[in-house]
Amino acid sequence: MTERKRVFSGVQPTGNVHIGNYIGAFRNWVSMQEDFDCIYNVVDLHAMTTPYDPAAFRSERINMARSVLASGVDAERSLLYFQSDVPHHAELAWILSTITGIGQLERMTQYKEKSDRAGQNLGLLSYPVLMAADILLYKVHAVPVGDDQTQHLELTRDVAERFNHRFTEVFPIPERITPEIGARVMSLQDPFSKMSKSDPNEKSRILLDDAPEAILKKVKSAVTDSDRYVRYDWEEKAGISNLLELFSIFSGRSIESLVEEYHEAGYGAFKIAAAEAIAEGLAPVRERMGSIEDGDVMKIMAAGAEVAREKAEQEMISIRAAVGLG
Ligand code: AMP
Ligand code: TRP
């Protein structure tokens, strides 16, 4: 039997898990379980690079793990754990930091944005090095993420190439896997910025456990344009195009068939139908969110970490040897 290719991805445990996370990342994580050897992380060490409340952190971490499980990641088939439970991530990040230029890190757009907002710290600057370590630790081939992670993935590939060149050919160069539609779900209140966990306006995002009435309210108040025809056109009609993508993803219908049906229906009717499709598509996730207990999550994460520590230790042997350690 040929070995299955490996996949790694991660999500930060900060509240407000939204349908952008689900569409850009989790949905792909779930579908890749069929054909790949999948490793998924709640990347709590990454979340510590911007101000956070330690008292709330524990429940944030558990809630994020619950959201990943509720989205359909199956701990029997995929390895799921908290990043901080496996010290090898931090060890490899240190090694990789010695071959990463500070200039390249300072040019990362997420660093610039976050340091403007939250202040600078060394962890925030080296965030992409830790992310490269997450991915390279397991010598993975593919990384399912949303569009906003493109620059981080490029840095990971650069670091892998540099390592292979400087030391020994240890790392495969990982590919980014991004969905064809939904790689960047936009805010419902501003279709020119991405839907985000940190947007102060709650109406900008649909949460994974929003009730159908809440979804309807948010979709009804979504910012569109002053025209009245439904068309898929990101230049002229970003708000409508965003809703069309969501409608298509959650209903399984093509964008063309939706445009054909709703072209002249008026925005009001279109929004109601879109909200219903989103609510229906999310119903199984919402139900599972309500039924997975904290204790179950903790057990799954502890078991995952145990397996991962062994796997990671095995993987580190060739990496340490390459750099003259061990
Ligand atoms: P984060 O919330 O930054 O931890 O992101 C977790 C995953 O969700 C990453 O793979 C992101 O690329 C993805 N993601 C976050 N926001 C969006 C969005 N608005 N559209 C599509 N994917 C997203
Ligand atoms: N930076 C990613 C985000 O904000 C999270 C992340 C950390 C990640 N390590 C990773 C994603 C490794 C993919 C692979 O979404």
C-alpha cells in the first residue's frame, strides 16, 4: 500500500468562529480526511501573540476544538490536538528562526496590521516561523487554508527550501489548498473586507452556532448596492456576489442557476432564500455544537496529543540530525 500524503492545518482559539472559517478551512479539512493522513491543530501558542485574557483562554481553546469537531473533523480518522501540548512545535520554530531573515518577517502584511492594532512583540514577529514549524514538523504535502494565509504559506515554502539547501533535503515543499469559491468570505457589513473574528460589528459575520432567526436578521441587513438585479460581479456588486457564493456553497447549487432564478426577484426575496439555505446547511454543525460536552473535547484532545508527541518525536530525529543536534 502506498503511504497517504499528509495534510496539516490550524486555527487560532479566539472566539467568534464564523462561516468564513468553516468555508475557507474546516470544510476542506473534513473532505480531505477521505484521502489524506490529516493532522489538525488548535494553535493556542499563536493566539498568545495578541492581547488575550488568560482566565477566558481555557474555554476559548475548548470551544474552538468543539467547533472543529462539530464541523465534521473525526478524531478517529484525523489527529487533532492543542499545539501547546506538543513541545516539538516550539523546538522546531527555534531551529527555523535561525535561518529566517528579520526583514522578511517585518514585511508580512499580517504582522504590520496586527502590530499597528495590538502593539509589537517578538512572538508576533516570529508568528510565521512557528506556523512554518507546525507544517514542516510533519513533512506535510498540503495545507488547507483560506486565501488570507497565502503569504504565510509562501514564507513556509521559502524556509523549507532554505533548510533543504543549507542542511539536508528533509522537507517536502508544501502546497496551499484553497477552495475555488469561498476562499475569502467577505464581511456582511463591508463586502470589501474579509469576514473576521475580531470585527467589532457582530452583524458582519455569521457564527457557526447562530440560530436561523439570527442568520436571517444578519443576511437581511447585509450591505449590498442601490441596483435591484442579482448578478455575480465582484467589481460592481461585491455584497451580492458574496451572498451568491454563500448561497451556492450551502445549497449545493451553481451560481449560474441561482442568478437565473433570482435575477429579477428583488434583493429582499433573494436575501431570505439565501439566509434559509445558509441556516439549513449549518443546522447539523449547530446541533453538534450543542451536544459535544467539554469533557468529551478534553478527552479527545488529550488522546490526540499523546499520539502526536510520539509522531513528532520521530519526525524531529532527522531534523535534529540535519542541523548537527541529537
Ligand atoms: P483564523 O480565524 O485566522 O485562525 O483562521 C482559521 C482559518 O480560517 C484559516 O485557514 C483562514 O484562512 C480561514 N479564514 C478566516 N477568515 C476567513 C474568511 N473570511 N474567508 C475564508 N477563510 C477564512
Ligand atoms: N495562521 C493561521 C491563521 O491565522 C493559523 C495557523 C497556525 C495555521 N499554524 C498553522 C494554518 C499551520 C495552517 C497551518 O489562520
